[in-house]
Amino acid sequence: MNQLKKSNFEKFPSIEVKGHKCIEGWESITDKITALNNHYPGKKFLVVVECYPGVYVNEIATAIQQYIPAAKVYDVSQAMKPGDEIEKMVYPFVTDDPVFGYMAPLNLGDFFDAKKVRSLQDEIKNTVNGPAFPAGRQISIILGLGASIICPAPDFLFYADMPRWEIQLRFRQNTISNIGAQNPQSEFSYLYKRSFFVDWRVCDRHKKRIMNDWDFVLDTTIPDTPKLISGTAIREAWEEAISRPFRTVPFFDPGPWGGQWLKEVCDLDRDTQNFAWGFDCVPEENSLLFSFDGILFESPAINLVFAKPEKLLGMKVFDAFGTEFPIRFDFLDTMEGGNLSLQVHPLREYIKEKFGMPYTQDESYYIMDAKDDAYVYLGLKEKVVPEKMVHQLEEAQENGDDFNAEEFVQKWHVKKHDHILIPAGTVHCSGADTVVLEISATPYIFTFKLWDWGRMGLDGKPRPISIEHGKEVIQWNRTANWTKENIINRIGKVNEGDGWLEEKTGLDPSSFIETRRHWFSKKVVHHTNGVFAVLNLIKGREAIVESPSGSFEPFVIHYAETFIVPAAVGEYSIRPYGESEGAECATIKAFVRTENLIDYRIN
């Protein structure tokens, strides 16, 4: 189970940015606002602090009132539509389904009441006659989600950002609500679903419109520990990121089937019951850490996709997917745990029609580790009767009966370094005592659970089952013979050289994702060919990524770490490093096939 003598997994990878300062603490940040005011001409001074959902707006307001007591603070939430009107507006996209909704085409301005907006704008305009700031002018701070809509032309625009993983943690703590709602006590499943289908879509559209205008950016991820950098600094940080390989900040989460492998390999809290998931490359939810003279500034990784899509993704991928990062890597740890839920992913036509997503979750299981008796459920038994299987699934769900999965679904023995391909529509799940590196397309929420082995979630409640959706997309012809022939270890040699071997390992021909495995004891050369790549060190204690032209600093990676190579990097090499020097290492690499790409763009 444990390949490492001692974990060297880097849990807080960062990118160094030179030539800029990061200000820490509310007193210093408000001093900066005061200094800007003192050097700004005019009779009044307008500062907008735009916020992403999940930001503790009250924390910012309290700090301003404490350190700039003469400032007038306007909370823009007062200009939003009434909560019941907003709920009616978002309902068609949230729906009554316990898990799934429809991607909302709404804009942030749709949440505001036009009359209230005009009234608030008039109030802000008239504050010139209010109490003067000591410097001789009135300072007005327009604060909150949508503040830049209320005041579109401020003297300075601050943006308070928030990574989606932290937002989820705050949902679990019942400390934040959805846009325009006062619902912090709602079920996590609703808060997350509303955010996934509505709030984040709306606010990402708004963010993309204004991010080039940011004068300053706030990191308030850690409560009462704010950090501030300039807009110029964040833009140079993005330029630095796309010029070199980098890692996002991983996060880990327990689950009802979780295992013990991630604790050891990634050096996690041994007192936690288990860790089911390890997310090391999901830019929609992960963060980037930028280091400014040793001070770490956290920023959502998706901002890099929004700001630099051509250089990060490559033009062909950008043309097809827009500002979407279409590949994700994550770990599924069932070592000393249980089976995942029996599940299936929607076909492309189904996910587009029902949920408004342009592409689906074709995926694969790369087996990082496994006990001798490890297995996966994959595909159906020969001569399976669809009506009988669906009936028994429904009976199990409705009456609490047991579902005999092995009567209908084929089990396959798996071992370390096997690669199992799972095109959408294939019934599957990983069994106990395995560690899977899941390589998949990005729309990860769209898993139709068919059976969860009669267990409860960690919250003591049944996890939602989606038989009605699942039965519509199961490909009943994917039985044992087809599965063996088409999606288990479809591995073939591509190329080899001095000290290295390249193999093609998948994915399914219908997927847009290609995967390549490299075994190497010496330097092996890679090239992006104008398309980003995601890699993981699947064997070896550590390796080093280098630029033959010296365009980026050598980048050390460790066992099980995932990293992104932007399209703009071009040529790079990987070789064993440190204690692994001279030993055999291996990477798995995923990239987008650019031949005959269908237009997946989300408008």
C-alpha cells in the first residue's frame, strides 16, 4: 500500500511572483484605501468592493467601519429583488430534482430591482453633501455581490474572491446563503445545487466581464486574515502560471466508502475517519497559491482559465470549449473502505437536453494501487434483462430491499497500473481496496447513482439515487464480452527511446480525451503541440520537469502529484530526480484530441 518511506506530497504548492507586494490584515488594507483617497483629486471618492458568492461581506463592512469610521458604506444587497421573486426566477434552473438542475443563462443584473438600483445610485450620488472625510472629501464604499453594477465607474474597483471549495465548506458550516436568499440553514445539497446551476454560472459571467478592470484583489479565504494585491500583480501572476508547469492546491474529503491510502501517501490527518476523494486537478474548485515575498495569496484556479484561455488551453481547445477546463484528475480511495455507488454517466445528447451541458463525463480508472483481491464492477452480464434489472433497482430503492449487483453487473479483477476505460452509458463502480486515479471530462456532478449498497451518507441520511435518469442512458449492449474487448487495458506501444517507453492507454474513441503513459529511467521529451496536458507521477518518489530552453525554472514533482502543463509551454522534459535518479518512474498524461473536435462551447 505505501510506496513511500515518508510522504513528500506537497499539499500547498505555490507559484512565486516577483516584483509585487502583498498587504496583510484589515488595518493595513484600509490604510491603503485611505492613502488612495488622500492622493486622489475630486470632491468625492468612490470605491467598489465587488464580491464573489461566499465572501463574508459583514467581515469587510466591520473592518471598514472600524478603521475608516468616516467612510459611508453601502450594502448593495438592499437593491436586490425580494427573496421570493428571486426564488421564482431561479426555480426553472434549480428544479425539484434532489441533485440535478439546468444551467442557468441568467446574468447578475437579473437579481436586482431596477427601481431600488436607481434609488441607491441617487443616494450614493448625493453623499457629496454628507460628512466629509478628514482629507476633505467624502469617501463612499459600495460593497457586496453586484456592487460594480450599482456603481459601474468607481475611482477604484476591488474584487473579493472566493474558491468554490471554501464556499462548500461554508455551506456545511451554515454560515452563507445563496444569491438573494437568507437560507444558510438549508440542506447542503440544495445550497450546492443552486450554486452549481445558478449562482456560480451567473457570477462567473460577471467576473469575466470585469476582471480586466480590477484595481485590487482581496483574498478573504481565511476569516479575519485578509490579503490584498494589485490588479497588476494578479495579472502578472497569471502570466507566470501559463509560462510553466504548475499544480493547483489539492483538497480531500471523507465519504461513506472512503479509505486509508490518501492519509499515508498525502500525509493527511490520521484522526479523520477516512478520505474518499482527493481533488488535485479540478480548476473549477481548486485554488492557486501565489507567493509574493513569501506571503501566500489564494486565488480560484478557474480565474486563470478565464483570463488566459488561449495560452493555457491552446487555441484549438479554446475554440471548442471556450473558457472551460475540460479535463479533471482526482483520487478515489477505497483502500480498507467499501464499494463506490453503482453508477452510470449520461450520454452527450441526454446531458445537453436535460441539463444544458454541452459535453458529458467520459472517464477512466487508472489503478494506482490495489490489494490482491481488488475488483471493479464494469459493464453488464451477458443476456441481462433490462426490465428485470431496473425493476430490482426500483424495489431496492423503494422498499429497502437488497440489490444483487453481481447478478447483473460484471466484476473484473484489477491490479496496480491497470487502466479501465468508462465511456458514458457504461454501468460501473470501483470496488473496495483499490485506489483509482480518475481521469475524466469535467462535468463531475452528473453521476446517476443506481445503487448505494443500502448504506447511509456521512450525515446519516440516504444518498440520492437517480434510477429514473440512469435507466434512460444505460447502454445495455455493453456486456462482458464487449467490455473485455473494448475498455479494459487497451494499451499499446507508441514510441520508445533510450531509457523510456511511451504507451497509448485510452480513452474510448468516442471521447475527446487521449491518455499516454511513459515509463522512464532517463530523460523523456514531451511537447504540448499547442494543447495543454495534465500529468500525474504514477511511479517513482520524485521527478523533475525541465525546459530545454530554460524558459521556466526546473519543477520538481512527487509521487501521486498531478500537474498542468499549459499549451504555451511547448517542449519540456521529465526525468527521475533525487532518490529516484536512475530508477524507473512513470507518468500518465491526458490531453484533448484536436482532430474533429465538436463545438462544446458554453455561451
